[in-house]
Amino acid sequence: MIIGIYGYQDAGKTKLVERLVSTLVRKGYRVSSIKHTPHDKTIDCEGKDTWRHWKAGSDPVVFSSGTETSVIKHSKTSADEIARMVIREYNPEVLIVEGFKEGSFQKVAIGKVKPRKGTVLTNPKLPKLVDYIEKEVAVERVMTELPGLDCGKCGFDCRGLAEEIVKGKKKPRACRELSDLDVRIFVDGRRIAAGKFVSSIVHDTVRGMLGSLKGYEPGKEVEIRLKPKKGLAKRRSGGS
């Protein structure tokens, strides 16, 4: 899950994040974090090799040493875009975003700050925040196994059913569209809902086509990436 921690300067955000990360890691969760500052600062320095790479036209520039790897992108990037990149590349169970007041993720307000859209808790004690995160992670784990159709055939939407499963009141088989085939379709990092029929069609069609290709092994996991050619989307939309 993604959880944002925001508030005014010196409200205690970093101290809370530090304690939160430490607690979650001790509990066995994979945790990543993002730190935002409202000031125009850079970790790069004029004259350094990375700075010279950037001035020559490279962006981003990656600095690598025996103890650290840093990606330096000399342009402003939204909270949602950074979060998607971290989730896509490192797949943490919990991503903590400190400082951003905007973003489509859930947020926690610290100090005397006006609550922003998506705020779920205000000045919580650490145990309450950890408990909230653990419950959300449990629900998200179940939701990744559900088709995401929100068809209502089970009497709930997918999140509602996931919450009931976490509470022990329902079993995954309560989902009428849950396929025996583990087929997952993503477009630009976002999962596309697919029930039994679509999963079956995609599975059988792709496996059937791959059967004639050298190197394909039945039963092995298959990953296919489709990228649009440059200018294709523009031509299709009627652009010149």
C-alpha cells in the first residue's frame, strides 16, 4: 500500500516515518520511502561528474558506488509518478511518502494542518497507524488475487469481499469470477480487470500461439510486453 505523511515543517513527520519504517521492517514487511521537500534543493553539485553528465544532456543520471545507487532526475516529478516508479521497480508492500500534500494515495495529517483529500488519519499514535497499515496490506494482498471486476455477484465489490475475507467471514471461492488460471493483464502498470471468460481466452490464445515458437516451455510463466510505435497513437487519434 501507499501511505502519505504530511504536515507543516517541524511537525514531527520525519520522526514518525523513522519509527514507522523501523516498526514495519521488524514485523517483516518490505518497506520503501519517498522524501519530499518544498525547497529548491539538489543532491547534485556543480562540477561533480554526475553534474557534468547532466549538463552534457543526460537525464536522468545514475550514480553508482560500492555502497549506494542514486538516480538523479533534474526535473520536477509528481508524487503519483514517483510512487508508480518505486512500486513498479521494487514492489514494496508498504511505500511511505513523506512531505507531499497532493497525490491519489491515502494520507496521514500530522500537526495543525488543514486535511487534504485522501486523509484517513489525523495525528495518530504509532500503534494505531501501524494497525491501520497492516489491515490495508492484508486487504490489498487479497485483492491482488481477485479479478477486480466489481461485478457484485458475490454481494460485494472486490474490496468489500477482500475485507470480509481478511475478517474470516468469507472465503476467496465466494468470488463467482475467480479463475483457476493466474492471468494478469497490466496497461501502463495498472491491472486490467479480467474474470473467468477473459482469463481463459487470453491464456488459451497466448499459449496456443507460443506453442510453435522455439524456446517456449509449456507450464512456464510467460510475460509479454507490447509498446506502441512512436507516432502510432497520434495517427490513430487523428493527429497530424
